[in-house]
Amino acid sequence: MNQAIKLLRVSASLDAMPSEKISEDRVITGAPTERLNNVFTNTKENFFCGVWESTTGKWNLNYTEDEFCYLIEGKAILTDSEGHSEAINPGDGFVIPAGYQGTWETIGTAKKFYSIYEEA
């Protein structure tokens, strides 16, 4: 008999998660830290989802994966490699496609739900 697959809820809470520095070789300004709770990884280990938070700072991005994000709180500014900036505010959903290069800047503290898919 097969066991039923159950719904998995994703909470915005990061209370029990440790804070870690964002890799210094990526940081442009500030001393940003991040907290992460990856709540699901599929059996192929190429799809992930959870909640992520960072403090003030700006760092380089180089995406090899596709990521859907929904900003829960705070503010961020994403700037692509051609200098086009997008302000992200609470309630905004957005996709960062594989191949995206640029910067992420957190203003204050920002928290998002994410789901990531990476080709094998």
C-alpha cells in the first residue's frame, strides 16, 4: 500500500534559523547576513523552496537556476548587468531567470518566499 503524499506548508518564520554572512567575495557594500529555511527539496534535488531573509547590503548575483520569489516584507533593488534597476516591495512576485547577472541590494531587512528550479 502506498503512503499518501501530504501537503507541505511553508511558514515565514525563521526564528530557529542561524544568521550567516553573505560570502564576502560577492559583497559590494555593507556586511549583509542571511537566514534560510529550505523546507522542501524534491527527490531529483533540482527543485527547492522555503523562506529567506537578509539584512542591509548589496552583493553580486550570477544565477544558474530559475527562481520565483514573493517578497513578504522589506525592500530590495535588483539591478541587471546592463544597469536596469527594479525596486521590489512587499507583495511583489517576480522571477529571476537562469543566466541573470547583476546585483541584489537589501534596504533594511527583506524576507521572501522562494522556489528554485535548476536544470540537471
